Amino acid sequence: MSSLRLGSPFTEHLVFQRDRRNFVWGWDEPGQRIAVTVQGALPAEITLGTAADSDGKFEVRLPILPVGGPYRLTISGSAEIVLSDVLVGEVWLASGQSNMEWPLNLSADAEAEVAAADFKAIRMLKVANKAAFAPEETFDGAWKVCAPPHAGNFSAVGYYFARELHQRLGVPVGIINASWGGTYVEAWTSLEGLRPVMPELAEELAEMARQSPRIDEIRDEYHEQVRVWERASLPADPGNLGVLDGWANTDFDDSQWKTMALPRLWQTAGLLFNGVIWFRKSVEVPKSWAGKDLHLTLGAIDDFDQTYFNGVLIGEHPDGTPEAYQIRREYQIPGYLVRPGRNVISVRVFDHCGQGGFAGLSSDLTLSKSEGNSKVVSLAGAWKYAVELEIPLVSMQVFKSFPPPPKILAEQHAPAALYHGMIAPLVPYQIRGFLFYQGENNVDQYGSYRDRLVALIRDWRTRFAQGTLPFAYVQLAGFEGNTLWPYLREAQHAASFEPQCFMATAIDVGDPADIHPRNKCAVGQRLAYFALSNSYGKSQVDGFGPTFERLELEGNWLRVHFRHAKGLRTSDGADQVLGFAIAGRDAVFVDADARIDGECVVIACGAVQFPSAVRYAWKDYQVLNLTNGAKLPALPFRTDGGSPA
């Protein structure tokens, strides 16, 4: 059996960074001779040779290849691996938590956007989520071409960024998506990078080691704590009424039920309530499958489910199942239930807060034989549905009192765990720069966040060893989180003074009730504007919104001067500029009347004697309207110091 294997980034459809000598690496038997041959848009094929070292590792550095393609790579050693449809263009690494991970098929105008996402020269590589306590060599994942069957699963921010670059530059664009929802900035940074800014690091890791022997006990204690919180804070499942009415039965007449394309969270389809909805789908089963055990996958369901096949319960995650919203549903269907022709899958979903429904990817909804390599039937698309119970929407604000998990129960929260599992295996892949969207999990650490983010920036630049690579990241969007959100945004802004760094603000595209705003297009485009200006010399748009420069007192007025204020205006055409507050010596801030004067904003001071400080957009969420001529929003700022009371 051959020992030849390649580094994880090297699959069909990959994108190499242009203007660079790209690496190809892998493993084979120690001492094995390796040949890498490149064919394609070249006068003649190129072959490079090397040998695997004593550990079996080999590495070849390709010459600079012309932009475009497609190329064909043949790697020969103890066996031969062929990679086809390889392109050369621009490559960016996109990382962070859920707002970077958020897929296109759950974003604004998803159906139309996915249908139009047909760009064969845009590709995305999703690094599988993995936490580790030592650097990994490989990860699971493969490059996918941007076309409707795959694009819905792409990071929405990454997709819109790539689309803007591709359309402006006319070259292939590859996005490496290494993101994981609900994660901390320090988890993405190496231990070496963290030590200067986290002196408590050794103590934290030692404490996790001490807790490790009783991890099962800690998990049980925490799950009971969460269950007590849920009983006190969230509505409970009142009981399965639909099954009593025959809604799971094969012969039930669902012709009057409405239709919804799955996967989807039902609130995005206009069903603005929590509660219970049933979903049904008829599936044609081939004769060769009759009487055989089948395997059903439904992806993650938010929150709880009972799943039936031909009227029989085949699996469930009922109310009270710990972390049910992120469990990938996989159920075995016994052969005695499987008949040739029409079969019916019925799923009862109970959603007790936030958004509910099928939260996975299109590729997660499948039916196949349990044994053998038979075809896989996709269940994505139209399902019938009916409402069993409506509960008024439960605000996500209820989670302000949610008990946080001990870090020992979430490996992905440990310092350096995601760097080890998801970033280290990418080094030394050649890239143009980094995209990052994270911060929600670190709000309580606002005081040290600037240092932690800068540590990550410097660490990644060191690890990838390609100079001061551009690093563009997103400031927290508007959301009714808590009073610390403005301070975390301030820390994010402070990090932008690092060389070759840019912060895109999302303050104007937030959702007060949802930490995952659906307008990912604006975010991706703003990141792209910076890249186009900074990395590619396109000066039409620089990506910066109006940014505070200085404050001066003019009689009974305060005048705020901005940079990047050409064409300063209100987005709604109003004379009044929203979001300004002023304070005097008592440091009590009151809302202020403000209007535009050229490239400045002047603020009336009548309500405050001896005004001395101004704040703009200094709340977790508020309606704002100050933009420049490029329609980019003004950045939040304050002129006073101090910490929240």
C-alpha cells in the first residue's frame, strides 16, 4: 500500500497565489524520490524533484506560474496523485467565529444569491473544525468551485469578498475558510504568540489539566446547570400533538400543507415565531433498496426533533438534550420499514428561542444505504410543512443569563487550540492576506482584546513568513448585547494602527435581536474595498468610513472633524445626525442635536454646560445615519477615557 499523501490544501480545484513561488508538500516513505510535474498554460511542462526526509516529509517550491490556468499537477513517489483544474490567482485566509462561518444560503436574499453564484474561477476551501493541544499536520477539507450546488455552503463574507475581487481584477480568487462559531481570539493564536499578552496562560492550561480527570463529572454538572436555566428561562415542549393527528403517517394527506426549501431557519421564511413545525418529504426508493437498512442525515436542527420514517419514530433529540441545536442528526432506518417506491420522512421540530429549523448545509440532507457505496439521494429542496404550535418569539436577550461552560468542556475555547487544529496545517501555503471576523466571545475581555488581537496578527504573519501580509477584520455589528460592546469595538479599532491593518465597520448593518446579521454582502464588499486599494492599487474606493480626527469648541457648539469624510451626508437624507451624545464635567452623557457642516459635524451644547466630551454610536445597538460619499458608515468613537461603570 502506498504511503504517498499530500498536505491538506492540495486537492483538485485548488488556487495558488499568483506572483509567488508556491509550496507543495506531503509525506511518503523516508528517502523516497518525489517528482512534481506541472502542465498547463506553460511553453512546456515543468518537473521538479526532491526526496522525502527521515520523517517522510517532502516539500517542493514551484516556479512562478502565469495567472489563470487550468493547470494539472502530478505528484509521483511510491504512487501517483494527479490534481486537475488548478488555478493561479489571489488567495486569502478567512477566519473567525460564526459571522465569518455563516453560510451564503442563510444570508440575505439567499435563494437569488445562491442561484447567481456561478463563478468557476472562485473557489473555497473549508477547513474542518478541529481543536487540538499540539500542532496538527493535516485537516479534512477540499476545494470547491463556486457554483450553485456548492456556493450555498460558502462563507457568505468570504464569497462576497471573493466576488468583488474577481469582478474587479479579472483573476481567479481562492478563499481558505478556517472559522468556527462561538470561539475566542486566543484560541486562534499559537502559544508562543500568546505568552507576551496572556501571562495567566500557564496557569489556565495547568488548571485545565487538573480538571481533566473529572471531566465527565464536570460535564454532567454543567448540563444540569443548563437544564435548570432552560426550565426557568425558556418555554418547554408542551407535547407532541401532531403525531396524534397522524402527521407522521405515510397515508396522511399533506396536500394542503405549504412548501419550504430546506435547509432553512423558518424565521428567514417569514414565520416570525418559536414553537413547533412539522416537515414532511416523500422520497422514491429504488427496488434494490427495499428491505435494506438506510442511513438518514439531516444536519443540525435548531433546537429539538422527533424524526419518523413511514410513520415510525427512528430517532429523536427531545427537549432537554444538551446543546441539541448543534448536533448533526444521523439516524438509522431499519430495513423492515423500507419499501420500494414512495416513502415518507417526517420531522417534528421544536424551537424554544431565537431561530429554528434546519441549520445545516444542503449537503447534510441525505438518504443512502447503510452498507456499500450506493448513490446518495439528496433531500435538500422542497419539503411540506405545517405549524403545530406558535410561541411568540423569545428574544436572544434571555441568553444574557446563560451559564457559561467551563473551558475544559469546550476544547475549541482553549488557548491555541484552533491554531493547532486549523491554522498550523496550512503553513506555509502562500496567500495574499488575512480576513478576520471575531470578537463577540471576547466582549468581557475588552480591556485586553486589543493586545490579544495584535498578538494574533503578528503571530500569523510570523508563521506564514510572507512579510507584513495585509490583515483586514470586521468591527462588531450592532446588536443588543450589553454595555461592554462599545468598549470591545474601541479595542478593535485600536488594533487597526498596526501596519497593514484595516478594520471594516458593520455598525450600520446589525440586527438588534440577532447576533448574526444577514447582510453579509456589505461586510464582504467593505473588506474587498480595502484589499483593492491597499493590495491591488485600485484607488477608487479606500474602504474607510468617516473616522474621528479631532474635537474643537466653537462658542456654543462642538465641532467634530473627520478623516475620510468626502461627501459627508446622512444616509436617510435627514438634517439631524443620529447617534451623538455629549457630557460636561459631570461625565453624564445626554443625546445631542447634531448636523453636518462640510466635512464636519457640529453639535449643539445647550443642554450641557461646559461641554467637554463627545461620544458617537456608543451603544451596543442604535439606529445611525452618518456616512461619507462612498456610503460607508462613520466609525464609533469617544473623546473621554475610562472604563464602563
